[in-house]
Amino acid sequence: MLPSRCSFFAGISRLQWLVTAQIIMLRRNILRRKISAAANKLTTSSHVSNETHAKELRENFKPTIKTENLYESISGEHHEMLSLIEKFKHLCKGDFHVDERVHYYEDLVDAAPRAAARWDALLRQLGAAPPPG
């Protein structure tokens, strides 16, 4: 079996190869990503440990984002995101259906419709779950 162009290979022995799966994980809502990044700079962790901690952060954390050039900044980041996906498609051309390897955070949170099915697909792509059936 020949190595795929999109896979990263590290030689383990003469006949064995370690293949890592590729996915792209993005956020659709760029403004929320900016707010999360600002919060991560001000807090010690990016995730809350319990409801009390979450309530405390909501009460005390008031994010500030510079509004001048905000539209241009978000627009630029959106174009960078699209460019990243296009480069991924170019590098992985023919190896697999790239659109199935692009995942969005908002689709994976518990409240999202079909979140469990999307997690299942993502874990199968990474080789961390058994194939269906």
C-alpha cells in the first residue's frame, strides 16, 4: 500500500508506518472565537470545571474587544479560514472527501442537532472509534 500524499508518516520499522488522520477544526462564529481567546488570556483555563465556576466567570468577566476595524478583522479571518480549507483540499486531492474532514465546534457541542452523530464521524475519521456495523 502506497502512502497517501496527505498523511504524515513516521518510520517505525522497515515495513510499518504510523499514519495520522487529518481533520480541520474551526469555529463558524469568528466573533465568539475572538471573545473566547480574550477570555483565555484573562483566565487560567479555557474550560470551566463546574457550574459555580461558570457563574463566577459570567459575573466577573466582561470581555472588551476593539471595535475599530472589527468588520475588516472578521472578514480577513473568514477569508483565511476559507483559504485554509482550499489549501487542505489541494494537498489532499484524491485521498479522501475533504469536506467530510472539516468540522466546526458549533456542530459538536451537546446542544447542536445531531451532535452525537457528528462526534461519531469525527472519532471514526481519527481512528478512535470502531467502524459502523
